[in-house]
Amino acid sequence: MFVALYCLLFLCSLGIVAFGVVMLKIAYDLQHLTEFLACFFSASLVILIGAALALGFGLRAIQRIGKKK
């Protein structure tokens, strides 16, 4: 049960990472420097948070699968 939950949360966190990548692409299309910097650093933070969540949920799912055996 918990493995399925962690896998679902892992996929959601990958969605967060994908959203951050889209934000990063949008940041590179901006013309003003201050808008670019704000969007670039916020996209980087979103990617960092999503990657940390994906790593945590992935490792926890692997740990639960290992305990079942």
C-alpha cells in the first residue's frame, strides 16, 4: 500500500521537475534582465525541490520494497 503511495508521489514530484524545466525554458525567452533573473532562479528552485522530493520518495519506495522480501 505504501509502495504505491510513494510511487505516486514520486511521479508527482517528477511533474514538479518538468514544470520547473518549462519555467526555465520560458525564462530564456524573456527580454528584460530582471525578469529573466527572477524567473531563472525561481525555476531552479522548483527543479531543486522537485528533484529532492523525487529522490526521497524513490529511495523510500525502494526501501519498502526491500523490506517486503
